[in-house]
Amino acid sequence: MSDEQARPDRPTIAELRAITQPESVRGRAASEHWVADVYLRRYSPYLTRQLLRTGISANGVTWIMIATGASAGLALLIPGLPGAFLALALGQLQMLWDCCDGEVARWRQTFSPAGTFLDKVGHYTAESVIPICLGIRAQGGVGEVLDNGPGWYAWAGAVLAVLVMFNKALNDMVHVSRAFAGLPRLQDVAGVGAPQRSGLARLRSAARFIPLHRIFHSVEMTILAFLAAIGDALAGGLAVTRVLVVVMAVGAVLVTAGHLAAILSSSKLRAAG
């Protein structure tokens, strides 16, 4: 009897944790988002257990994650605090689904390239829709853009979305380039992407104290959008959200340039990597 057949249809939480949250998952240096590490992994097995009882596939859960991430961005088109709060909640829920799809796959042993592909689609979708909608929100909303065309803030949101996508794609480009060169897959461990040049290494160390690169994930963007909405409500108008969009767009230029330089200076594209 296979391991999958030996596993109960209604596992306990302890059984789920043992199989679906191994150290190879919890100990990942880059792939595990901090909200999963801090609290979502504590609660995800309870949802995973219910999902297993429905018979939904791991890819089916990922499709829910994709829709939730896109909805987080679209929620920002709702004016005021309600839209920002809904985006914040959906950003958290997206990451909870992201925990659960992998747990369902690990329990049922149903890993596939399609699952990895859909996971990428989910994160790329969320992290492009959110900044676009944040820019429209900063411009004054959908009505303003439709009536008067996209202004500076809407364009800044679009530029931000492109930069976030390009910055994310750099990591995937590394894996594709290594595969084309016949090199082994990079291990997701600390230090693998450390720059070899001392100047870049010092900048990378400084980034730990000002982790600007971390704000371009869907979770952080929805948190910042919610905080900006609170600032707008207190000050009146959209000034705080507009500052946020501009600062993020400028920051994305710096982060993307630094990321590109760090990759080229590291061992990621070398046989010894």
C-alpha cells in the first residue's frame, strides 16, 4: 500500500503538521513569507483538513488563491477605508490559501509542474493588479480615470506594477538560465544569493535594516495601502496614498537595479552555485 493510501481520509492536525509542514518547508530561506512563518502556518492545517474532506485538488485551491489575490487588488478600487480594509483581509487570505495548496499537495502527494506554474500565476497576478489599482485609487478612482484619463498617479501605479513584475521575473530568469546551462537547481538556503563584490555585499547587509525590497509583496502592499487609507481619512483627501505610490515607484527602480546587480555578482549563475 502506498504512503498516500496509508494516510487517513480525516487526519488529525498533528498528522497534517508532520507531513505537510516539514523542516524543508518551514526552513526555507526565501520561499516562506514571514506571515506564514509567524502565524498562518499555525492555522492553515485546520483549513487544509476541511479542504481534504471536500475532495478539491491542490490546483483547485491554487485557483482560489489566484482569484483571491486579484480580488485584493480590485478591492482597492472601492473608495475609503472599506476598500483598503477589504484588500488587507484578502491579502492575508491569499497567503492562507497559498499555505493550504501546498499542504494539500504534500498530503496527497500530487505535486506537478502545473501546480508550480499556477502558484507563479497567482503571485504575479496579485502583485501586478494591486499596484495598478493602488495607482488608480491614488488618482481619485475609476470614475476620475475614465472621465479625465490616467494621470500621474495612475501612471506611477502602472510603472510600479511593471517594475514589481520585472523584479520577480529576475528570480525566475536565474532558474531558467541555470536549467538551460545544465546546472543543478539552486538550494533555497541563506547566503546562496550573497554578492561576491564587497560594495554590493555591504549594501545588501544594509538592506536588512531598511528592507525596502520586501514591500513589493502582495501582503506588504495591502498593509501599506490600508495604513495610507487611515492617513487619508485623518488628513482628508488622498495625499498619503499618493505619496505612497510615488515612493514605491521610485523605490522599485532602486530595488530592481540592486537586485539585478546582486544576481550578476553572486554565485547564482555559476556552476559552483
